[in-house]
Amino acid sequence: MAHRFHTLDFRTIDGSNNNVADPTVNQAGTDFTRVGPANFADGFNEMTPGPNPREISNIVVAQEDAGEDGPNLTDDNGVALSGMMYAWGQFIDHDLDLQKSATTTDISIAVPADDQFLPPGSIIPLTRAAIDPTTGVPGHPATAINTVTGWLDGSQIYGSDAAAAASLRTADGHMKMSEGDNLPIVAGGIVLRKPGDFQRYGCRWLASASVGRPGEPAGRPHRRRLAEFSGRSS
């Protein structure tokens, strides 16, 4: 009886070809997929006025006093949530999207007068995201560009392009690690592809530093599995 062998198909590092009907959907460097109608003041580019974003943020993450344990965020069942909720949320969010910036259009946010944490009347600096240059015109509403893959594929660990992925691995495929099985560090920052990438990669890990850096151990399962496949310990 003849043996049948199957080749291994690996996912692409840039997220392409995950959808056979649309090979570029969620590929790094492509437009965000719009799931609802555009809502611009002029129908295609001018931002629509609305509530102060800082006020919305304060309402969404407001913590009610829960007695002797202090204020807590709770789920729909009233169960208190730890800081890991926002940290894990950030970690997952950084796997899905990172909009292209580098514009000079100022859309800074004024801190409300009753803000409990930031100086009232101060400014949170913010510039508008860059858009696909073929959009932002009548008939083609402004659409931002995603610089990472739009899939849950661990791109915040492995990168979204070949150069970043290669910079994070040793010659035998293991993830580079620093002392204590933590993320690799070069010149005080995460292994970088080019100047300016610290914000793109490094800050993604640092965003979860306040609750034990849940992203750091992510490299360990990779090393363990690779060792299993290669038949030797990490």
C-alpha cells in the first residue's frame, strides 16, 4: 500500500492568503475592513463632532466603590475584575490592529473639568491616523491603514513582516530571549527592525507591564513546541 504524505502549509507572516476568496483581507499594510457605513460630516473625510472621548473613557472604565476592598470593575454578573482585564485586552488588541500614523492633523483631546486623574483643562496630544491615499474623496470614504495583521495570529509576538519575524528568532528557529526567559533586549529596547520601531513593537509589550507582562511568557510555549518538533530540549 502506497503511503500518502501531506505537506505542511504554514500561515503567512503578513496575514495574506488566510481568506481564499480575498487573499489580501486583513493583510498587514492594507485598509481596515469597514463593518458599518462611514459616518463623516461631509460623507467621506471630515470628522463628525461628538462627545469628548475622555468623558466616554471615564464612563466606560468607571469603578464604583465596592466597600472595604475599594473600587472595582465588575462583569455583567457583578464579579470584580482585576487589572488583568485591561492588560489582556490591550495584548489582544495589539494582535489585531495598529493604525498607521505620521499625520500632522491635530485632534487633541481636552481633559474635562471634572476629571479625577488628569489636570482639568489640559490636553491629551493626538493626531489623526493616516488614511489610504485613494480614499477620503467623494465615493470613497477615508479608510485607515492597519500596519499589522488583522488576525488573531500572535503577530504581537512574532511580528507582521518577514524582517521583524527574523529579528526575533535564532538561527535554529527558537525565539530570542533575554535573561529570565523574558523578551529580547537590544540597546535598552525590544529587538528592532529599524529606528522608530520601538513604539511599534516594544510599547506593545510594555502596555501590559503593570500586571506581570502577560506577553512575555508567550515566547516560552513557542520554544517548548519547537523543541518537541526538533527532538531536543530548549
